[in-house]
Amino acid sequence: MASEIFCSPMRYWFKHDKRIQGCLVNVCRYLTSGEVSTALRPFYFNVHPDLFGQFPSERAVNENSLQILSSFLENIQQNRYIRPTTVKFYLKPQKSVTGKGALKGGLCRGWLESNVSSAREKTKACAPILEEIKRLQEGLCQSLGLKAVVWDCGWNVAHFRGSLQSFQALAEHHADLMHHLKGRTLVFANDTGVSLDGRVLLNSAEVRHNWLDFIKNIWKDDIVLGTVPAFEKAVSRVLRDIKVVRRKFQPVTMAKHYENNLRRLTTTLSDYQGRRGYPKTWPVSLKDYELVVETEAGPLMVSPTGQFIVPASCPSFLLVNFITEHLGQASEFLQQYKTNKDVENELLRRCVTELKLAALSKDDCITPNLMIQCCQQLLAKKDELGIQLQGAYLYITNYYSVMSDGQICIPWNFKM
């Protein structure tokens, strides 16, 4: 029988108190959406409703609790008010979860020997579902004039099929509204809205009625999307023509939230420039540098790809000082990324060809530099790994796992 676990209170997951010389200091570490997803992924694997087919009541509890958790995390990311919340999850006995997040280190060869047959069985079992998904995708693209239909919410292929079937039924009953989607990419995701690249996102956990309401009013989001370039240009102008770009590896951002973040940062930088001016050590133009504007809870950092990552709530004096201190590092990382990206693409192609993989992909947290190291090791060990990985759907991340559709996950720094 499944056992219970509780998470309570969830408000305090991301902060703690520290005592320094008798004083109580509140210490917070802010995480990006991607970091939160990566940290929680092994947990998701152990409580996923698909593991509880023989326990319908426990399955229902886990489904409901995951929705609550998702909503809670979204509220944190949007800086909304949250109340301490208790959620309940069921765990199956450990032996029933073989291959799922069981190993973060250890030897890759031994793990593959124990799990590759299971992965192939799951891949074979999912083949009919994948064929039906392809048929539904092609049918929707043809009938509605969609550019593509994409799945990007972390659930397995069975959930994708269910979402496609639900949307197909909605499109048939409300064909008069579907012209709003013509020529666009439709994404089933963890949120609903229009992304910065114009893709239409529908929350896969929502009911069809909510999808319909959004499609009816999609024009409102499109108006906001149209104003984004002007707001990005305003930030660029006030910061010496720096390139305002999107993070290389970033979760989906909604246009309406992004516009507010740009507006806020423009105001604070304009005030600073008018009062104090920028340091004399800065170059006349920052056009060779890149800046990414994120939510209030985002980090202030130089990304591994050389971009300045800036939370919209960052005080102007702190941002100016940070840029001053890290111009050299940003330039070095940016050039390194441009070089590594080409190397990475070539190594990906070689790995797929020489190891005879069905597909090779990676988690967003795996930078080109890390992926290069992983691919080099895969190629160096191809004689040992080739038989086990032939025909596999390989995913590079930070842990070992076999997904429900047979995809094999291994850490980028695996050991033989």
C-alpha cells in the first residue's frame, strides 16, 4: 500500500533564519523557475499519479496536491500573497519505483545494464500513443492552420494525448473562434497566455472552458505583445544601447508580465541617470553586451552565456555597480558561448549518428560547456555504451531516470 508524506508549511521552503552573534537575520536565496523545476523533478517522479494506477484514491490525492503545489509556486514567482499550505502525497514502496530518480552519482554502465531493457519496453508500449499524438497534431495543424502543436509541461505522453483530444473536441464545437490561432504555434504548458515569441499557451491542467475564454480574448494579449519591442528599446536607450534580449535557457515568460518588468526597470534607470550619471569607466556604448530582464524574484548575475540577468526590482545603484564590476566577465562568457554553441551542435550530431540514438536532448540547465563535456565522454565511450544506447531517446540532465515513455535520463557528468 502507498505511504503518506506531508509538505507543511510550504511558505518556508525557500528561506530560513540564521543567528549571527545573537541577532536573528532572515536569509533568502532566490531561485529561478528553471532551478525550482530541476530541484523538484526527482520528487515529481516519486509522486507522479501514473505510478498509482492500482490505487485510484491515492492517485486522485496526488493529482490534486500537485495542482496545489504548482499554483503555490506560480504565486511565489509572481510575487503574490501566499498562505502557509499543507499538501498530502502518497509514495509507493521503494521497490515499485525502480529506475526513477534512484541515482545521482555512481556508474553509468551498471545503471544502464539494470534499466535499459525497461526503457525499451516502455518505448515500445508508448509507440501507439506517439503515433496517435502525431496524427492528432497533424490533423489540428491542417484543420486550424496551426504552425505547430507542442507539449511543454513535464507530464508524460498520455497526458499530451489527452490534452490533444480535449482541444480537438473544443475546436469542433467552437470552430467559429479558432481563426484566432491560425498561423500560430499552440503549446500545452503550465500556464495560459501569449509568450514573448508569440506562441499561444494553454494550461494543460485547466478545463476546456478556461481555454475557450482565453482564446476569445487572445487579442488583448496580442496588443501587449505588440508593445514589447518599444519597451525593450526604452531600456536599451537608457542603458547606453545595451542589447535587451531573452535568456538563452529560460522558462516561458508571458508578454503582459514582461512588459511590466521592462517598464519598472526603465523608470528606475532613468531616475538614476538623471541624478548621478553612469561611471566614467564605462565604454561609450554597451551595444556589445546583453541584458535580460526577469521577475522581481529573479537573480542578479552574469549567466554562463555572458548575459546580465537582472530582476525588475533591482535598485538602480546596485545594478550599475554590478555591471561595472562584471563587464569583463560578461564579455568573456559571451564570446565563449558563441564558440561553444557551434561545437555543441556538431558534437550532438556526431553522438546521434555514431551511437545510433533515436534522439538526444538536454535539460535547459545544461549549458553548452557542460553538454560538450558530456558529448565528448559519450563519444569516447561509444564502444562500451553503443549497444545499450542504440535506438534510445537520451536526455542529458543532472540525474539518472527512466521516464514513463522510455526516455533515458543520465547526468552530464556521468561516470563509467
